[in-house]
Amino acid sequence: MITGALREFVGSARFAQALTLLAVGFAFSTHAVRSLIGWPGLLAALAGLLALAGVSLVARWRAVEWYGILPITILVFVGWCAASVLWSNAPGTAATRVLYLVAFAFLGLYVALMRDTIQIVRAFGDVMRVLLGTSIALEVLSGVLLDLPIAFLGIQGDLAKLGPIQGLFGSRNLLGFVALIALLTFIVEWRTHIVPLGRSIGSAVLASLCIALSGSPTAWSALGASLVAIAALYGLRRAAPASRWRWQLALLMVGLLALITAWILRVRIIELLDARAEFDVRLDVWRELSRYLSFNPLQGWGWVGTWPDAAPYTWIALATGRPHSSALSAYIDAYFQVGVIGAFAFIALVGVALVRAWLLASSRRSVVYVWPALMLVAIAVTSFAESFALVEGGWMLLVVCAVKAARDMSWRDALAAGRPPVPAVERMGDG
């Protein structure tokens, strides 16, 4: 009887809902968790979440459609990262870091399998409200009430100077990224009416305030791209189905032209964003990386995720005059760590997921399908200047969006049936 009751509890929709909130909250607050209880505490919390997710999956085994649950692009990228252990300078470290990557991928898979898209949006919205609200409260405490930095969290206490602020995330760029995905989530919440209007407006104001106070040029660039994506999807969703493909092609051409123009005017754009200092830092890192890439261009130096305090990463820190936790670009980071093959695998993962999500968002009636597309646009643009999509919360979000898009528009199912892929009707879950 006890076993049956326990199985019913861990297999319930409320348990999955609570565990989803914990997983999302944990993935995006790892910096704060590490600062409070260190790496041992963070790994223990991660192990506990993985155990609970595994038990929940077993309890709901029959309710899950296991065929085609993972896009091939995720399997290829993670598999190549795992294979890089074989040629890594520090195979023990690489193996541990691959397991860390797989752990957050598993949490993302759990969220995507157990919750419908609208439930995922609601979960992300609830978590982001708490994280951003806490961040602003701590910045007020540090910068206004105490006028002292909170060193162990990385909060510098510059709120009275109107930023930049870091909140719970340790850096202004990560705060800007989290605030951006929060703002896009709140917009989808507002359009789908899943929260009261007052809460939607207040949440959007909070996220916008965090973006502004973070002073992150990366966040501003990704916000601009996201607003363009919102406008494009708004028009596509109202176009006649017969002519929609023509508009898609026109948008693709305009997008390519915009990228070429942005590259030509990159210096002027950097000056307008007041990002010259940040760009110079990235340029120094990328220039130094290019020296070591020539040794292992095909397979890279081995997967490590966040850069460890070991060679060749310490050599790069010495050459640039400051330590770095990443290559400051997910695409370049993937190239450096897992070579040309790994970089192409990561680009394919982001690109295929974005195409699938975009087609779903432009053709499905429910506004909730816009959310994965907007998340992937934010990830794709941010990844040019940050490596958030390769670790922890950013990686988990990428997995969630890729899995949801693949399950609603499966190329494997379409090829097996001998027809072009079309959006599938999403099965609404319980709870």
C-alpha cells in the first residue's frame, strides 16, 4: 500500500509541476547556489533533482511516448562531446564535465516530456519572477540601503549609479540574458492569458528594468533581434496559408541581408551600443584561441564546458591579462573544445531547432508555440557573444526547446511516412 501510494505521488501531475519549477529555478541560479554552499552542495542538489526526475519518469513510464524523444542533433553533439574524453589533455576532468552536461540535458528532457508547452511557459514565468525580483531586492539592499557590495554573490552595489547590476547571476551579461528570456516569456503569458493582466504588466516592467540596469550590450542586441522576430511572426501568423511560404522566403532573404549589413557596419553598431571595451576583450580572447586551434582544429581540446583552471585555459588568461570562464561565444567555444565537428553539430542543433520552432510558431493557431521560437532566437543571437547556451540553465533551455520542437515536427516520422514534415497536434497533458 505504501509503495502504491508513493508511486501515485511521484507519478502525479503536481509532483511533475513542482519538480519542473525546482529544475528551472536551480538551473538558472547555479551561481547563487555555488556561492552559498559551494560545488559539493550544488552537485548534491543536482544529484537529488536527477534522482527525483528519474523516479518520476519511471512512475509515468506508460504515459510517455518514448519513440523519437531526442532530436538527432542533440545526440550527435552530446555524443561527440563524450567522445572528446578520448583525446582530452585531462580525461578525468573532461569525463566529469560531460556528465555535468548530460545532467542538465536530462533535466531539460524531463521538463519537455512531462509538461506541455503552455505549462512550461507558466513554470519559466513563475521562476523568472522570483529570480529577477530577488535580484532587484538584493541590489537595493547592496547599492541603496547598505552601500556595500555583496562580494560572495558578485554584486557590486552600483544600483544607485543606475548599474551595471548583476543580481543573483554573478555577471551583468547573464542577468541581461535571463531578463530577456523572462521578458519574452511574460509577453507570451500576456498573449495567452494564463496569468492576470496586472501580473503580466508588472513582470514585463521588472524584466525590462533588469535589462536596462544590466547595461549588457549583448542583451540589447538579442532584444532587438527578438522584437524583429515577434513582428515577423505576427505578420506570418496572419498571412494566408497558401502564400505563407513566399513570406517565409522573403523574410529569409531580408534576414541574410540584415546580417551582411550588420557585419559591414559592425564598428558603428558596437559604438552605438557602447560596447567597444567588451568587444576588445572578446577580440583578445578569440585572437589567442586561434593560436591553439591550429593544433587541434578537427577534434578540439576536449569538452570542459565552463573553463577550468588548467592548460590551455590558464595560458589564455595569462596572455589576455585576465581569467575567463568561457570563450565569450558559444560557437567559438564549441569550436575550441570539440573542434570543427563539434561546432557544426552545435550550430546544427540550434539551427534545426530554430527552423522547426519557427515553422510551428508561424503556422499553429495557439500563441504558446511562439515561445520556443523566441527562446531559440534569443539563444542563437546571444551565442555570438556569450557561451550561456553550452552550460547549465542556457543549455537546459536549449534542450527543452529543441525537444518540444522536434516532437511537434518530427523529420524522422515524416520520412518514415513518405511525406514532408508538418506540425503535429500537441497532446495536452494533465495538471
